[in-house]
Amino acid sequence: MRILSQVTRTPPAPSHEALAHFEARLGFETDCWDVHYTMTGGAQDFVLLDVRSSELYEKGHIPGAIHLPHTQLNERTLEAYPKDTLFVVHCAGPHCNGADKAAARLARLARPVKLMIGGIEGWKDEGFELERGAGDPAAQAAETQTA
């Protein structure tokens, strides 16, 4: 009698279902490497939103990320962006659901959105640099208006 492992005890999905699942995930998520490659290659076609607290943003953030906490995402704070702007959201990492909350808010506002899996922790794991300080003054002004 063959004993099944914890992996094979539940059989894998049929290939056509697996294909649909993984292709769908790519419509919802991107990763740190793809974001970094795009941002440093000069062909950036999205806005990277850091949705963490101001304190965490100032301690270290991705160069070029706009700081807008997920609780402050609304029509007014997004009015400077065309309706078809793709937002890529991230928070601290896999142990944080701030990016999920931000993605849900953006989707409710009918804005295109993807979540950067890994967040800041994934970014650092890839060996990419962070900036320190307050960052973008325009984003700070938007944050102040919503406070």
C-alpha cells in the first residue's frame, strides 16, 4: 500500500484549472523584481503606492513610491490620476494585509490595481535599496489634506 505525502494527499487540480488559476493571479499580482525592473528601465506605466503608515514610510521606502496610506484612498486623493492609471500597491510584506485593503479600496473606486507580492520585505529580500525620509512633497500634501 502506497502512503501519500502531505503534498499528494490532496490531488493537484487538472491542468486546465491550474492554468486558469495561475493566469488569473497574474492579473491581480506582480512581484518585486518586475516592479524594480520596470522602474529602473524607464518604461514605468504604473504608479507604485506605499500604503503603510507615515512612520514606516519614513524609515524606508522604495525609491519612486508614492506614500498614500490605504485608509486615505478616495476619489479626492486620487483625482490627479487619470481613471485608467494602474496602481501597484504594497505594504510591509506577507504578514501585512494593508496592501489587500488598498487593492480592495481601489477596486471599489473602479481603479485598475495590482498588488506587489512580498511588499517591502520582499523588496529587501531581492537586495533592492530603500530610501529614507519623507519623500515626495506632493504625496505629503495629499496626505495632509485627507487627515
